[in-house]
Amino acid sequence: MSTPKKEDPRTIRSKEMFKNAVFSLLRKDSVNSNLTVQKVASQAGLNRTTFYLHYQDIQDLLTQITDEILNELSDKIAGLIHAKDLSEKHQLIQLLDYLYIHRNYLPILFKMNQFEEQLFLLIKQLIETRRKNTKEELPADYVTIDIKTASLVGIIMWWIKQGLHFSSDYIADQIYLMYRR
């Protein structure tokens, strides 16, 4: 049985530098097609050879960045799926804190690689699972899963784009109140 190889710290640092460079460039010009390997490498303070050690092309870099954040987000949502009532709000705050930490990247990610669709599917899975696991009988006229998911994604998108002056605790309270009634 082999243990997974630990990634070289230089590789981790280089990838982080490329990721930061991409987001810096996309903040200036949000059109993905204007990104080039040369621009990204130059912004990162690295060379094209280093870029090609880690990525096939710009699209591969964008896909890896999106996948990394979605995987982390998926892990946070998996925690919410299995949360009991006492920790449910705390788990929601952790999810919102994660989103807050990535607040500089998320508005850009919402514009590329169907990130919003993938976020919708993750949150929909959360709501579906929590409904299946509920012990209470839901009324026949209960809000549909798609509507509830869309509202939650909408709240999160609004918060990331315009409402960051509200704490994750406050937003969690508002979401918790809205979905508990």
C-alpha cells in the first residue's frame, strides 16, 4: 500500500502565484480570451516554462482553479448535509466564512466555467438530502427545491458581490430564519 506523494512546496507556491496572477488580470479585464500564458507568467513573476510544468494551457489553469475551489466548497457542503440541528447554523457560518475568504475570486468565478451552475447543483444536493432526512412531514405546498436553491444561491451571490459589509454570522442568521419557517 503506497502513501500519496506530498506535493513539493515550490509547486504549491508556483500554482498559488499563477492563480493570484489570473485573478489579478481578470479583475482588470474580465474577458478570459484575453488571458495568455505570457501575461499570466509575467504577472506571477514566473516564466512560461514553469507554467507549462503545471498546466497544458490557460483553459487547464482556469479549470484547475475552479475545480479546486468547487472541491473545497463541496467538502463544506457535505458537512452541512450531515449536520445535526445544533451544529447546522455553525456549519452554515463555516460555509459563508469559506466564501468570504475567497470573496476576491468568486465574482470572477461566477463569470466563468459555469461556476454558478455548479454552485447551484451543490446547494441543491444539500437541500434535497436535508429534506429526505427530515423527520417532519412537509406540507404539500412547501417551496420547491429548485426555488429554495435559487434563492439561497441568489443570497450568496448578492452577499459576495454587494453585501460583504454584513458578517457571515448575520447572513447565516437571516438564511437560517428564512429556511426554518
